[in-house]
Amino acid sequence: MLTVKNIEKSFGDKKVLDGISLTVNQGDVVVILGPSGSGKTTFLRSLNYLEHADAGELELDGKSYDLAKISRKDVLEIRKKTAFVFQNYNLFANKTALENILEGLVIARKVPKEKAIPIAENALKKVGLLEKRDFYPSQLSGGQQQRIGIARAIAVKPEVILFDEPTSALDPELIGDVLDVMKELAEEGVTMVVVTHEMSFARDVATHIIFMEGGHIIEEGDPKEFFTRPKEERTKQFLTRIIPELNIDPVI
């Protein structure tokens, strides 16, 4: 479904992505882990051209794109097949929950409003917030705003949803509601690429784990193997620091 090859990105003299490649199959939940500054978010943003990669190839739904020479038409085509859930919600403050979801349907995808409204309402129902349809972002908690962001993403029925640390801006008691919605989407077979620090989600929900540092993929693999038998010493150091109680088998 989604394949990227040799993505590179620099900010000035600093190379933040150095030849990153990844394949995502339909129904996969790929979780990207790594320390701050490892390039995780830059990589995620490059997948739908929120960040302009310096080099690399992306294949989505059978069509290939040269990310260094991509046209505006191709960018719009990629964005119609993907959806992005932002760390800080990115809702329109002057629009209600329902209107925020309608924006992507009516404006970006030209769905007639009378057809878009039931789609948006169904997305709100899916995240448990239909009763908040006429509320503005300022009237909602952070967790509710993020669930509206997820509803906005699922309403457009994308090929893949990209999540950029969707719980990092939330108070601890609000994180569970957002993760529960994401788990339900995974159970329904929604394809997702998720940058997160939520290790329980990575262990329980991911189908594939990637560990990044310094713009490189240090290790990747099956979640069970990743969390119990990491191959790289750097991965082991990261995991034992983040999850001190983790029982890691000796690296052979």
C-alpha cells in the first residue's frame, strides 16, 4: 500500500533523515519509537509532504512519486489518500466540532454538504462525541479535541492515517480515551503509522515497530521480538530506560 525508499532531509547543515525506507501493508499499525530529535516527526510529515524531503521515492496505492521533484497536483493526490492527526489538534477555533470535520470533506474533497453532514456525524459517533457536534474547541477538553482530530481523519476514509504523538499534549487522565479510539480503529483494520511514546500501545496494538535515532532506523521488527529480544544494544538501552521493569532476554 505505502512504500518509501531512501528519504533524505536536511535543515541547513543538519541531516535529520538519512536514507529512511519503510513498507506499510494494508491493515498494518506501524509504530515509530525513538528519542527526541531522532527524526520521527520529520519522517512522518514527509509522507504526505507536510515536510519537503530532499530526496526519496514514495509509492502509494500503486503510483510512484519522486519526493524531490513532486508537483502540486501530486501533493494533493497524496493528501487525498492520507490523513494526518497532529500533536496539538490543529482544529479551527472558530468552527464547531462538526464544522471542523466538514471542512475536509466539503472544501478539500468537494463532497456536497448534504452528503457530508451524515458522514461527519458518523465519524463523531465513532469517537464517542456526537453530543459535542455543536461545541467549539475552546469548550472541549484536550482529549476531546484530539478525538475530533481523529474523527476528521477517519471521515475522509484515507488509505492510511498518520499520527504524530497524538497523546503527548494531553493530561494523563485523558490519554486513555484517545488510545481506546486508536485501538478500535486498529481492530477494524485501519492502516496507521504512529509516532508515539506510549509503550503499552506499541506493545499491544502495533504490527510492526521501528526504532529511530539520528535520522536512521536502528532496528525494526515484530513487537514481541522488539520488546523482549532487541538485536541492537542501543535499542536495549532505550527500552530499559523507558520501561525499567521490562524483562529483556540477553542479546545473543
